[in-house]
Amino acid sequence: MLLIVTLIITYGIKAQDSIDYLSIRDSVVTFSCGETSGEEVLGTLKRLSDIDTSLITNGLAAYFNDLGWAFHLRGMVNKFGQDSLRQCISYFKRAAALNPAATGDYYHTIIFTYFRLKDCDGAREAMEIYKKHVKKRKRDADLVNLFNRVCP
């Protein structure tokens, strides 16, 4: 009940309404690619966790992508490390499963899996999915070459 009241107050959502995440996204996610404070990241994580995903009718993949980035930044800003990065990967995979055309989510999963966690098995799995969904001419050649050298 508190969640519904919070959503009504914060986003003007009526209890019986669905949520168009894309229309409220800018008020939920306050961090950017530039300098980001721990307070901004934690505030964004709080706002994201207050949203009932069963009510999201538009933008669910974007929601999970934003959660992925928030957990990545949480790991970087507040030094929560591996736990946050594993959550980050989980949310990027959920976003990609909802929108396979969004290969950027796989790309990020590969980077976070390998370069942050040093997990070649996870990176190998993600690379196979990436290759399946991205035509060879559109793949990031530097990423693929680096992966092949480090995780043969």
C-alpha cells in the first residue's frame, strides 16, 4: 500500500493506472554519464525500487537497463564491488531478454562481466549471445579482439 501511495504522490499515478516508465524516466533517474554522487545513485536506486514492475506497460526494458546502470554506478561510487556488478549484469540481461534488438545491453554485460569481475565464463556466454544478435559488420571489433586474446 505504501508503494502505491508513494507512486501517487511522486509521479501522480492513480492506483488503478498502469505506468508508462518512459514518460516518468527523467524524474526517476537523476544520474548521468558525467560526475555522479553516491547520493544521486542511491536516490535513483530508491526511486527505481519503489516502482511496481507489474504496472509498467511501456518501457520495461528501459527500466531494467536503468537498474543495471544504477547498480554499476553503485559499485563504482560506493565501492560495493562484486555484489553490485553481479546485480548490474542480471538487470542488463533482463533488459536484453525483453528487447533482443538492444544489443548495447549485451555489450555492457560483456564489459562488466569480464573487465570488472574477471569472469571469462560469464563473458564467454555473453559474447556468444552478442554475436548471435549483432551482425558481424556491426560488432565492436576492438571488443571482440580483446575478448579473444584474454578469454580464448
